[in-house]
Amino acid sequence: MNRELRQFRRLERVCLEQAALSTMDLARHGLLKVADDCRIAAEAIEAQSPRGALAGAVQALKLAFSTTRTPQRH
């Protein structure tokens, strides 16, 4: 298991743990979104060959941010 994969999985776990402890809905929602993005990035790393793992993670994060984020309306 490579370093980037371990870091994304650890960050995912931390975000999930903090979301479970959060008393504010907005904070909990944000933490769950970050955890989901980390999961997507980790899965992309796992799917890539070791040579292109970091590029795959970056691409997965770009995709996750472009498809799951909606513009805020004021």
C-alpha cells in the first residue's frame, strides 16, 4: 500500500469520526463530503498502476469536486 493511499484512507477515517462527533449540521455535512472525496481518491489510487497513482488521485479529486459541488445561491 503506498503512502498517498494510506493518507487518503486515514483522512477519510478522521473525517468520518469527526462528523459523528459534530453537533453542527453544516460541519457534519462538510466533513462527510470531504470523507467521500477522500474515498473516491483512494479508490482511484487502488485502481491505478503504482506508476500513475498520484495522477489518478488528483484526477479523481478533480472529478469529485466538479461533479458533487453545486454553486451556492445567495
